[in-house]
Amino acid sequence: MISILRKVPLTLSSPVYKIMESSNMVGGSQRLLNLARQLRLYKPSPPPSDDYDDLEERRIEEAAGKVVSQVGFAESATSVSIIAGEVSLPGGKQEEGDKDDADTATREANEEIGLDPSLVNVVTVLEPFLSKHLLRVVPVIGILSDKKAFEPAPNADEVDAVFDAPLEMFIKDENRRSEEREWMGQKYLIHFFDYEMENKKYLIWGLTAGILIRAASVVFQQPPAFLEQKPNFKVPRGVDKDTIMP
């Protein structure tokens, strides 16, 4: 399920998935254990080039921290947030004191939606995604040990609301459309998903949609039922630091 509506800039956020089902709950424990084992075996694909890595590390240093995301699942569902009126996943820049990406992701989720890090069992990370501001976003996947113990407490300065959406919707060709974009001579698709819950309509698109498509593909072990056409840029060293992807 997807939850969280945020107000912070997308470049400072990163996705966070949590499995919102207790591993101790009757009927759900074995399924979550199997999922955890499956996710721990997942190995993210390498970045497209060394130039890309060098550029991203410089971007991160200039921004005083790298971008990390956390992805959360709840029995085939994921949590998402809305930033500046747009749906996003909780997360943010790495800070001094964070031991690794998992530390950053769980800390940010705690600060933004009140998710206690002690409730989260991080199992893997996905390959980095490139934001439109050329920042590397690292999705961190974890399992929420006890859904009932988590009571969302949105940070009023960053989060407007928290909501849930089924993770499987991101590999189905339903309530979805796409737009073709071109940058650095390469064509790619931006995906838009329409979702309605409790008489409220949400549009999940762009980087957030891309991360959720990838996460759903890994969790359900099948590709999306539509052409994904992800960007695979080899960003040159000379690109201007203020460049924004279309």
C-alpha cells in the first residue's frame, strides 16, 4: 500500500518500502518470511557507466548528502507520500551519523511519518534511480514487523497525508498512461497511474512510479504488463550542474 503526502523537494526525497504485515501474525508469517528470503537474494544491476557514478557522487557532495529512499510493503501493498502536492515516497539526504543507506532511509521515514526504525527489518536495496535533477536515489526495501504497532504521525512541515495503495497495480496495465520523453539522445517513458481511495484521487507518476514499478516487479517476480522503457543514461562529465531532465 502507498502512504504519505509530503511537501519537501523531490530531489531531497527517496523512496521507502515497508511490508505492512506482522511477521508474527497468523497466516501471514510464512509468506513474509518467504518474501524476505527472496528479497535478500536480489542483486541490483550495476550503473550504466563510471562517468555516471562520478557525476552522481559529485552531485551528492555538492548537495551536502546523498539521496536515499525507503520502500515499504504491507501484504502486497506499499506506502507513498505527497511532496509539494505530488505523491512521493519517504526518504531524503544522508546525514552525518548515518551508517549506511538503510540508516538514512529508516531515519527519514521516522522523521516524516513517525515510523519507528525498530519496527523495520531492512532486507535489500534496489539499483539507484536518477532524479530529474541528476541526483542518485537509492530505494531501500524493508519489512514492517508489526503493522498494528505503526501509527502514522506525519510531519506537518513535510507531509500532507498518508495513504495506502496496492503494490500490484504498478505492474498492471490499468488506470495507467505514459508519455515519451527524450534526453541526451535517448528516448524513455514517464508513467502515470491514477488511483482513488476514500473518494480521493491521486496521481502517482515520474520517479515515484518508476521506483514502484521496479519494486513490484521484484516482489511479484514478473515484469510489468506494459512497455517500461526505463532511461539508461550515460551522463557526460561536462553536463551543467543545474541541468534538469525533461
